[in-house]
Amino acid sequence: MKKFLTFMAIAAFGFTSQAQTGAKIEFKDKDNTIDYGTVTKDSDSGIRTFEFTNTGDQDLVITNVQSSCGCTVPTKPTEPIKPGKTGKIDVKYNMNPGPIRKTITVESNAVNFEGGKVALKIKGTVIVPEQVNMMEKKKTLPSN
């Protein structure tokens, strides 16, 4: 019986030491990606929001958020996110026509990502609406 209790104590200690304690970040969006879809340059602000939850047991601190280029501007929370609470990272894309394929790197004290770094992605396509020139002559004649 004494050996069994000693084994159980060692096993319990081993299991608790394996559990990660600290801040953990979980993003709402599948694969940490927001798809803009096909959007029109002049009718979309380019702002999207990544929502996340601190699923850990300590405050989550976002230390840095940076984009892969200057055409995408992210904003990070300024205050720590308490355990169980949610936060957001806003991303503004400048809506240049063409495909959107950008990465935003989030640096934090999260223990569930190596080095606390998480890659977020935005994708989609920006189009320019076809403009109609009222001065242009119609190419077809009406039929009688």
C-alpha cells in the first residue's frame, strides 16, 4: 500500500508539472485568418478585427504587433488581458487594388505559442469598380 501511495504521489506531481501555467492566447478566427473576400476599393474601409481570449491563468500582455508591409497597420491592446477576458487587434489594410496576402505577427507572453509569437493572416481581393463614361458614344444602334 505504501508503494502504491508513493507511486500515486509521484504520478500526480508529474502530471501537474506538465500542465502549462501562464497566459494563453486563443484567436476566434479559423486558422487565425480573416478573409476579406472580393471587396471594392471605395466601398470598404479595410478595417478588420481579430478577437482573442486569454485562456490561461495569468494576465496576457501583447508586447508588439507588426505587419509584413506598410500597407497594413495593426493596433494592439494597451492594457493586459485578464484570464478569461477577451481582447482585439484591429488591422487596417490600405485597399490597394489586387490580391491581399499579408501576415501580422503578434508578440506576447503567451505560453501556448513558441516564443509567444502568433502569425495572423489577412487575404482577399480588392477590385476597382468599372467606371462608366457618360461622354462615350454607344457602340450599338437601337433597332426599329
